Amino acid sequence: MADCFALFLTRLRFGVISSFQDYRAMFTWRSWLFGWMLRLVSQVLFFASLGRLVGSVHTEQAIALGNAAILGPLGALGVVSSCVGERRGGTLQFIVISPTSPFLVIASRGLYWVADGFLTSCTVLTLLPLLVAFPIPWTTLPLVLALQALITLSGYGLALTLASVSLRWPEARMYLTGGTTILLLLLTGVNVPRPDHGPAAHLAALLPATHGLTAIRTALAGHGIPLGQVLAELAVMLGWAAIAWTSMTLAFRRSGRRLSFLLS
């Protein structure tokens, strides 16, 4: 058992190292800070300005908080595109024939999207007192960042599920990420209150960030840690992770038998 766990950690470590190299190829610190990060801050300020137009400081702050928190799951969606890149770059065949689980390779090689989403969202959350005068007590900030980590990992489970679909139908990549982005912005309480009844409410309960964002807002309101919301977000994260493992494993097994996307 110890040897299996050590082998798992070794393979995970190599996946993380390769993902870091991929990220270094995408950005320099200048392009990340003055390009990518500045763009995300501007995005949050744009949506927060809608609340200011309404004339409500509370609405402005609530929208700014929601858009800062959702950056984590939205950033994790980048793994959908990177999986398509594996196929088009010709590396997918090597992943399939390797002795390591393809899901572990894909998931570990895409961890830089998790790190990017978490880092950008935490940066904007930390800057909210300066951007929109949103009071975040320093004593509560560690809890907020921990909840943000949970939200981002939850979004990564959903993103890996979508990635398993994009492996089979790469042309659907933009529709998957675009449609999911719209759902997350509309139903999880980012810009408007989350639905509380009907099919939309049931769908929202299954999406990443719905419960975690509620937990963050409850904690910042001074009402303590809503354990029920935290456990619900954890359940969503584990559920999407299980669906992602199942769907991606089946996709690789099916492709291995039919040689569908291995030779494309």
C-alpha cells in the first residue's frame, strides 16, 4: 500500500512539474500581471459598476465579491482547452499508452489552471477593500481564502468532466466553456440572487460555487461558518470529481477500442 501511494505521488509530482512548464510557456510575470491579471480586475470592476449604476453600495459590493470568487471555477475551465490541445498536439496517444491512469495524467497536467484560478481570485478578493471599499476583516480573510480553494477545486471537477467530452468532440470546446460560464454567472449568485425554487434552483445546487459563495457571504456578514453550505460545496466537489473520473475513463477505454481520437 505504501509503495502504491509513493508511486501515485511520484506520478502526480511529474504531472505538476509538466503543468508548471506549460504555464511558464504561456505567461511571463509581466504578461501575467499587466495582461491577464489586469484584465480580470477590470472584469470585476465592470460588473461591480452595474451595482453602482443601480445606486446601491451593497449591490456593488455583492456583485464585486461574486465576480471575484467565480474567477476560480472559471479559470479551472481552461483544462477543457488544454485537453483539446493534447489531442491536436499529438501527445494524447502517449498519455493513452502510458502505464499511468490517463485521468491522473490529464488532471495533474491541468493543475496549473487550478493554481491560476485560485491565485487570481484570491488576489482580487484581497484587493476588494481598495477596489470597491468592501470591508474584509483580516481575521476572516484566511477562512475566505480556504473557501475559495474549495470553490476552485469544485469547479475543476466540473471542468474535467467537460474535458472528457471535448476529447471526443473537440469542436464543442467553446460551446462547453461558454455555456458553463453563462450558467455559473447566472445561477450561482454571482450577479443576481441564486434561484430558490424550480428546476433552476435544483441545477444551481449542483453547480460549483453556489454553496461556497453563500458560505463566504455568510462569513463576511459576521454570522460564522455555515457548516451546511461548506459540506454541500464539498459534496459538489466530490461528486463532479467522481463523474469526471468515470466519464474520462470510459472515454479513453472507448477510444482505445475504436482508435477514434487516437489517430485523429
